[in-house]
Amino acid sequence: MSLPSEVDVAIIGAGAAGLGAARALERSGLSVIVLEARDRVGGRGHTIMAAPDIPFDLGCGWLHSADQNSFVDIAQQLNFEIDKTRPPWREQSFDAGFPPKERADFIEAIDDFYDRAEAAAKSGHDSAASAWLEPGNRWNPMIDAISTYVNGCELDRVSILDMDAYVDTGINWRVRRGFGALMAAYGAPSPLAFNCNVTRIDHSGPRLRIETSRGTLSAAKTIVTVPTNLISDEAIAFHPALPAKVDAARGLPLGLDNKVMLALSDPDALPKDGNLRGATMRTAMGGFHLRPFGQPCIEGFFGGSFARALEDAGDGALAAQAIDEIVVLLGSDFRRKLKPLAESRWAHDPFARGAYSHALPGHAGARAVLAAPVDGRLFFAGEATSPNFFSTAHGARDSGERAASEVVVAISAAR
Ligand SMILES: Cc1cc2nc3c(=O)[nH]c(=O)nc-3n(C[C@H](O)[C@H](O)[C@H](O)COP(=O)(O)OP(=O)(O)OC[C@H]3O[C@@H](n4cnc5c(N)ncnc54)[C@H](O)[C@@H]3O)c2cc1C
């Protein structure tokens, strides 16, 4: 779409939040444009075909809290099949390297840890989640590994107040054709300008002046949905500056998670929707979803500093690590049965710079600061602004809808 010279509302970013905002404004009578730096919608929701029959979500894959997830209705409306198979995260296929007694022991340890952290959060005083690990507990490294999957970082960088605010109903579903594919279909009707990198927002005059790689436009209102790492790096310059937003974003950095997809040549050897943890006594290890949806493949997941080190090591490092870990558990035969198909690189992605936000200890309040409108003209959405569904795609989408309604209220009030 060509870039208009002026609009009522410019939405920056066509991820779940930007699309949620655009769809909510569809019948508002306002002129709207979504300015997206990439050549596609979805942002951190991106499905690729790793092989002709294997859709691979490089970013979000699970409809977390599915019974409260606004993407479930959207999937149904758009005829995207939802798979309700329970996630196998607490299982270990073949009990490989992690017998049931050990698993029960670990689950007790991690549940106790969460109980302690939750009780501590009730006091209202913030602290690092790592402070609530039981000193010397043998499962601490693995509890930290789970944090790298859930928060994208180790527990010493996680606020217990933020952790406590997160809502997880424990129901997790998937979209058969891919979550990113669903987002693309959801966003298709929106007015989108691709390859349109916003570099500056001048809000000193009566209208907002938005500078982009495709030229400048003016808008009455804007909804900024870019990831926190871009706000804290000041990838978009605000004039006058918005130091409170930059500070809030710095308290809500994106952690890192990366995924790898491996083709499996002998699928019958492994259970459909099985699971393996690469190792049990260290933090630097992957989690492996065997044959997701019954497909002939294995999806690996790495988080935190280990994911960063593997990404920094270059293309193919995630796949090599995944294969090494799987071979230790299932036998050397698997080395020739597995073939790397694709892997994500979210830290090096210039328009994401990480996976999802977590609050640093002492910064749980930053989500509300980031979400607050400025001057009735600049509005903020994105997963990091969600009070309870942060770090998720549905939290992002709902935040876009929230910002859209703030815009409508501000415009009606001014009329
Ligand atoms: C590996 C991984 C696994 C995940 N798993 C899940 C999961 O299972 N379930 C779940 O719910 N969530 C998951 N998430 C998180 C989820 O993907 C995100 O929380 C959500 O997609 C964020 O949406 P958003 O709109 O806030 O941000 P984004 O999707 O990042 O959208 C922001 C958009 O802004 C654009 N942009 C950036 N800078 C500019 C600029 N200067 N000018 C114009 N455009 C710009 C970006 O290109 C992007 O399209 C996962 C994420 C990752 C990385």
C-alpha cells in the first residue's frame, strides 16, 4: 500500500498488538495505516514451511490460557483448526535419562519454589525470583532452565511481583497450520505499509510528524507497538524525548528463546507429541517436542543465556546442539536420522532484538508506565504493556485493542 501523507491514526508495527489495534479501529470511521518495518505481518508470530508438510512457528506457537485467549475465537472464525492435545512438557519419553521417580521429585521441587515465590509476592515487596530457590536443592539448575523457557532468562533477572501478576490458566492449545499463519490471515484486511521503518516521531507540533524509511506522514494519533528492546535502544527517536518510556522499557527487557526444527527420517521410532529434556542437572539444555502433531520432525527449544550463546555461535549451532542432546538420550543411531531444517535467530532480528519481555526485579510497575498514553496523542501497546498476559501473543493482541479504544475515547472527547 502507498504511504498516505496524513491519517487519523498511525499504528507502528504489524505484530499481534498492531493488528489487534487495526482490526479494532476497522469500523471507527477513522483513517488508519499500519507502518511495518518488515515485508510481512506477524512480528514475533511467524510461520514458515520448514518442509512441504511441516509448518514451523519460529516465534509463538502455543495458545496459552486457551480458555481466555482471544486468538481462539479468531482461529475458529477463520477456519484454522485448533489442536487440543495436552502439551507433553512434564513427560519424558521412554523415561530417557529422567526416570518417573526423579520427575516426581523435580515437579515437587519446582512446585514448592513457585509456592514460596508466590507467598513472597503477597508481601508486595519485590525481589529476584532466584532468592526463593531452596539453597543447595539439587534441582535448582533445572528450575532455572524452566525459567529460561518461560521468561527467556534466568531467575536472578525475574521480578517475583511480575511473575505473580502473570495469568496462566494451564490450558494450552495449538493452531495446526501455525500461529503465525493465523496472525497473517487475521491481519490481511488491515491497511498495511510494509518495508516502512519508523525512525522518528515528532510530537512537538499540533499534529504528529512520523518519519519512516518510505517518507514522512502526519497523524493525529499514533499507537506504538514495537518491542521494548527497540524503545530502550531508542530505535525510534521521540521529539521531545520520552525518558519515562525509555526507562520503563529498560526495566522490561526481552529475554531470549530460540527454536530449531529437525526432520526425522524414522518417525515410527518415536511417539507422537512426546517430549525429552536434554539433561536434568544443568541450566544449559534444550527441551524437545517429539513429532508435534504427529509430523516426522522434532522441535527443539533453547532459552536464556544458553540460547544467546548458541545464536551467537552462528547458523546451525542450535541444530548441532539439539542433535547432540538427543543422541545422548536416544542413541547414536539418531545422528543419521535427524536433519536440520530451520532455526530462529530472535536476538539478531533487528525488529525484535529478543523473544519476550520480563520485568527485572524492582520493575514490575514498568508495564503500567509503558502502557500509559502521552498527551492524549501517543498510545502504547505490545505484549510488554499487558498487565497479566505479557510475553504472549494474545496479551499483545488484547493490548492493541485496549490502545485502539483509548484512541477512540480521546478523539470523541476532543470533538
Ligand atoms: C521463540 C518464541 C516463542 C514464543 N512462544 C509463544 C507462545 O507459544 N505463545 C505465545 O502466546 N507467545 C509466544 N511468544 C511471544 C509472542 O510471539 C509475542 O509476545 C507477541 O507475538 C508479541 O507481539 P507484539 O505485537 O507485542 O510485538 P511484535 O510481534 O514484535 O510486533 C511488533 C512489530 O513492530 C515492527 N517494528 C519494529 N520496529 C519498527 C519500526 N521502527 N518501524 C515499523 N515497524 C517496526 C516489527 O517488525 C513487528 O512486526 C514467543 C516468542 C518467541 C520469540
